[in-house]
Amino acid sequence: MEKTLRGKRLELLIPEEEIKRRISQLAEEIEKHFPPDGELVVVGLLKGSFVFVSDLVRELERPVIVDFMSVSSYRGTESTGNVEVKKDLDTDIKGKHVLLVDDILDTGRTFKKVLELLRTREPEEIKTCVLLDKPSRRVVDIKADFVGFEIPDHFVVGYGLDWDEMGRNLRGIYRVVF
């Protein structure tokens, strides 16, 4: 059966099984990077990263503190370039190992601003992880330390990613066919 969202056809880009396999691999890469017995603060960017963060932290074999920030830069299908912090961290990250996690690295504006903000809080170390990387759209110089999948310039939904709040519940990642 063909999937649609807001009257547009959805084309499967990354199936759920492939996402799960890659998250397991990412967790192994992350485990190798951070000190073996150290606590890790995982900071997810809401709302898009919540599914990814949930699956990723369950693959980690270490003490993990999970916290979230809510930032906004999108209206509809386009990034506005303006970043607004709507919910800040509840956790003090000073002197801690931190992993900043987002669903997608697109223009890089939001990710870079959040990363700069977190660095002012003096963590021991901060690394970044994204499920999807769209380098063709980058307008600022930033790369994630851990990347799930590099994708072409498609507007995508599913696995937490949305189109005006719709589509987050899809198990795979889908390209919206405009």
C-alpha cells in the first residue's frame, strides 16, 4: 500500500531494519570513543531526535544521563536560519562527557548554535551524533563526529522526523515526493 502524507506520496529511503543495524554500529563507535567506565550525558534535540535518542541510548553499555533541549529553526519544509531555544537542559554538563544528538544535520545553523552554547558550559568533552547528514545543504562549516546515514537533498519524514508535526511515527525514513 502506498504511503502518503499531506496529500504527497512517500518513497521509502531507509527501512527500519537498516536504521536499527546502523544505530547498533553507531553505539559501538561511540563506546570506543568515550572512557570505558565514564558517565555520558546524551543531549537530544527535540522533537526530531527523540526516537533516535531512545534507540541509541538503549544500545550503550555505560551509565547514561539523558536530557533534552528544544530548539526551533524550521517553518514548514524550510529552515528560517533563526534559532530559538524553547527548552534548555536540566542537567549541569560542566566537567562531563557529552554527546549532542540530532535527527538531521542540514544547513548546520541550528546544530552549530547549540554546540557553541553547550561549549560555554564547560563540558570535559563534547561530541556530536546525527542520524542523517545532508552535506549538500550545509551553509556553515560543521561536521558531526558520528553519522548514521548521508542522504541527498530530499525532504524526509519518519523515525521522529516530521513535516509540520506529521510523520514522526513512521518506522522508516521516507522522502516526500513533491
